[in-house]
Amino acid sequence: MLLRERVSNVIEQSNYISRDLSWLKFNWRVLDQAKNPDRTVFERLKFLAITASNLDEFFMIRVGSLYNYLDYGKERVDYSGLREMPFRKTLLNTAQQFYREQYDEFKVNLHPLFKRNNFHIAALSELTDEERTDAVAYYMRTIFPMLTPMVFDGYHTFPILMNKLLIFGVVTRTPEDTKEGKRLSFVQIPQNLPRFYEVYRDEQLIFVPIEEIIRTEIHKLYRNVEILSINLFRITRNGDFTLEESDDIEADFIDEIKQKLKTRRTGRVVRIEVEPGSSYYMMKILKGRWELDDDNVFVANSMIDFTGLWQIVNHKEFRDRIPAIPPTIPPIGVHDTKEYNNLFQMLKKQDLLLHHPYNSIEPVVHLLEQAAEDPGVLAIKITIYRLAKKSRITEALLKAAENGKHVSVLFEVKARFDEENNIREAQRLQKAGCFVIYGISRYKTHTKLLLIVRKDGDKVTRYVHLSSGNYNEDTSRFYTDIGLLTTNEIYAQDISEFFNVITGHSQPNDYQNLITAPRDMRQRLIELIRNEARNAQEGKPSGIVIKLNSLEDKATIDELYSASQAGVPVKLIVRGICCLRPGREGLSENISVRSIVGDFLEHTRVYYFHNAGDPKVYGGSADVMVRSFERRIESLFGLISPRIKQQAILILDYNLRDNVNSYIMQENGDYYKCVTDGETLNIHKAFYKVTEEEIMRAKLF
């Protein structure tokens, strides 16, 4: 108890919130969506599946990163003030608490709702004789030939068990066995099998977990052998490569990335999920083999791996049970989507700010498709971080290259978990004659930029798109982002210069409008914050509003603390990680933090600085993180047009007024759900009804 109190005191005394503990708080907010009784059971299962997928990535990347330090004897002091070992215990214990809450929600609150919604997750024993016969026939026909028992004993090495697969550990005994008289073997459930076997029964759809069919029939893999125990488990491996990404940059970069993808499948184990009452013999071997203790062992009180619930959520029988996403509305300034047919002419007259998913990404895709066919287009340059699986963006670039246009593509092949898709798409473009760059040495290219050069008579016009989000038609339907389409020469000159820097060997002059990383983004943001502090000290109006995904960089946080102490009101909208403590006496009384979690994933980054009544507003790809400032190619773009600037101000205004999806952060890092008895504002609905009059009236201070 004394140790726990000492750890708690260290955490409370720090001026910063732990990045990893803050992330777990974010996943709790996602889990809160699964608890919302106003949502359908299918929506709630969807959010539960999302929390499970999030937690997998958390262990692969964040816990994996911690083990990079532990395994290689490197020192690490967390933002909470804790060293490696006490922080490891704190982090895993907090994750254990979250894990238990997931399972409580599933068993206590969600499972009882299944039958009244015409489906059920059932054991094989709950099927009728005929249904059970069909299930066993399915096992013998489809599953049995795919299963391979892998024994571990004095004659067989320990098998490679795959990341995030369901695995049976089977303890057996034969008359020849000596010593303990036991052997351990493993049966992995192939990932290309559906998670559930489906049975239609009258009005009910029965889902039988595939592992329960295998468990019942697994004796057919062990002829003439006594089975002592059958235990299902699942492992999560380290998937973090931050210690390796800058190694040997002279090596063939694509082969290096491919090798790392193989490593991800066999990296060190950081978590074991297992059924209750699992074999002590098996667990002793697994924990010893992977150098783990009970803190790394997560006991699942029902089905292991809630990501399998997507089969139910996305089932064709339940398509009408999840509210449909409303149809998109035209962006401000566009009255009819037929105007997209002449975007080249439209953009010469006005800039367009797209706010996804309320506005479709169609104008961007359409512009690229027009550019691919337009004889006047000379060149297309684009940065790509993530693409849709069947990407119209790729097809447009291929068509442009086929039509003889110069196409330059900077493909970030290190985009986490999209590496294979990006390599494949990049190689397609390269074979078609596009100039493809596979990232920039030790930096990730995270900025989102597009430049189209078009000759119209004697004049050349440059069309530019700058965005906070990816060129991905799929995610644009449920990620909130902003994108600017413009022919303004200030943007065009900056973007042209930026492409020369990242695709060639050029040192840029000062940009007129862009703020870029790793060049000077941190310092420029700090200067903007300091300017607000000076204005406050001189009695001028001041204020800062920032909306982003993550806030983690200590130097920037310290400047926000200083601005708060100078009297600057600071309003932060941070969806996920927030390492800043709001409302701490003598440090941050003037800072408030809220997080918005709801139907759409908040991905927009907007930075507002009051500037004594002449606001400076920026959008872009960058969060306030060390990696964004030091290890990524990022950009923020200033909004020039007064109307466009007002649109961004309205986005911030609505975010600050939302009282349906908002969670308010406390000084200790906890959050409480915003509640109201009066009029509600749900931004995920309100942005579908925005008028130009509301935009022009929007004000933050």
C-alpha cells in the first residue's frame, strides 16, 4: 500500500499527464459510447469492437515501446515522473481495470439485449441436434483440414505463435511421457475463418463462436492421447519500430519495411489474453518463455477478442439497425454539385473549404480525375499517407501518367498498419511511369498536399489542395477533417517550394503562408502563443483555441502554461492524448480542455490565435507532439480568405458549444461527460445544417 501511495503521489505532483495513461482515458471515453442506452445494441457493439481494436494497437505500439526500453536496458522517465518499472506496473494495472470494464459491459449490459434484437451468441450445446450435426459437418469439411497441432517438447522447438490470433493450448499425456507426464501443444485458428458459425432459426440468427466448435471437436486432432486441458488464449506482440526506423538508411528502403512487417508478426509478446481457470502448467511455460508476469496476463470472462463482433455489427440482416450517415451537403459557396463538373473555372473565382464528412471528398477526387484527362494539365504532385483499398485517387494518377502528364507522388510507406497497401499502390504507380518517392529518410511524411499545374492559353494556373486528412475516400465518410481548395498564388508558391524541398535537394526560403516541420513548426507555434501572452500583459484582447488529436509536446505545453499565467484564456479541444493539466492552481487556471467522442472520429486540426482582434487561423496535418515536430514532415496552412477563416472559427465555436459528445477534462486527468437540461448541440448533426449567416456571426472571444 505504501508503494502504491508513493507512486500516486509522484503522478499527482507532476505538471504533466502521462501520455499512455491519457490514451487509456481516451479509450474509456470510447467505451462510454458502448454504454449509451440511447444507442442501438449494434452501435454499442460497434464501439466495444473499436475499444478492443484500439487496445490491441495500444499494446503493440505504446506498451511495445515501453518494452523496447525495458528489454534493451534503456532509461525512461514518463511524463508522470515514474521510472520504467513502476510505470510498467501502473500502466498494466490501469489496462487491466479497463479490460475488466469492457467485459462487464459486454456480459452485464449488452448480452441480455441480444435475443430481443433477434440474435444470440450461443454455445454449441445450445443448438438443436440437427444444427449441431451441421456445425460438426462444417468443422470436418472446412475447419479440420486447416488446423495444425504444434507440439513443444524436448524434440520440437517452441513454435512461432502469431500475433492477435486465437490459439488453443492443449495439455496432453501419453503412456510414454516421463517426468511430469505432460506435453503442451498449440492449435492456431486460421485468421481467414469467420469468427462465428451462423445458424438461422426462425426469426433468430444464432452466432456460434468458431472456437467453441473447435474445442468440442479438437480431440480428433489427438488420436489415442489423453487430453488434460484445452485453453484458449491470444497474444499481442510488440509492433513498435521507433528504435529501428533510422538504422542503415543506405539500405534498400522498401526491403527494410517489408522485413519490419515480418518482425511485427514475431516481435516480443507483451500481453496474453486467456480464459479463466487456464492450466497452470501451460501458463508457467508461456510466462517463462516470454518473460512475462501476472500483470501481462489478461483474463477474459467471456469471448476473447471483441474485434470479432464486427461480423455481427456488419451483418446484412442488421443493416437497418445502425443509423445511416446523412447525405453530404455542398460546401459553402457551392449551390449544386453539378458545379463540380467545372472545378477548374470555379476555383479561379473562389476558394472552397471542405468540412468532412459533412461535405463530400468528391470535389478533390473529381478535380484529380478531371486533371488526368484535361489536355491542359501539365503536372500533378501529391503526398499520400493512407489510401482507400479501392482508391479512385490511385486510378486518377495512373490515368494521368498514361496520358503523358508528369506525376510526382511522395508515398509514405511507414504509415502504421498501411505499409503493405502503400507499397503495393506505390509500385503500381511507379510501373506506370510516375515519379515515386518512398518517404524521406528518417522522417515520416504526414502532410497532405496536392498541386495541379494547368496551362490555360498563355497562362499557367496552379490548383492546390491542403488538408488535415488523408486522400482516402473511405475514411472521409466518418472522419472529421478540413481541406482547402484554392488557386491563390500565395499557397501555390509555398506548395511548389515545399515539393521542391521534399522531392529534390532544395533548402527553402521563408514560406509566406506555411508553417512546416521538422523545420520550425514548434518555434513558430511558441511565438504565436507568446504573442498572445504579451497582448494579455499589455491589456489587449487575447485568446487561444486549438482543436487537435493529441497534445504531448512539453515545450509547447509549458508555453501554454505561461500564457495562462499571463491571463490568456486558452480553450483546447483534444480528442485523444492530452498531457497538459488544465485548471491547476498557479499553473493553468485559464486553460480548459474538452474531448469530443461520438458518431464521427474527430480528426480536424485547427489553431486559432486572437491576435488582438485580427485572428490568425491555421489548419493542417500536425498535432502538438514531439514526433510531429521532430520526426515528421508536417505542415500548417494559414487561412487567408475572411470567409474561409470564419468557417474555421465556426467549427471551433460549435466544438466548444457541443454538449452531447463532449467530455470535460479535470486537473487530475479524469474526464466527466458534459450534461445539460436545456437546449442541446450535437456537432455531428449540427454541421449538416450550417448556413452562411451562422458562419459570418461566429465568434470565439
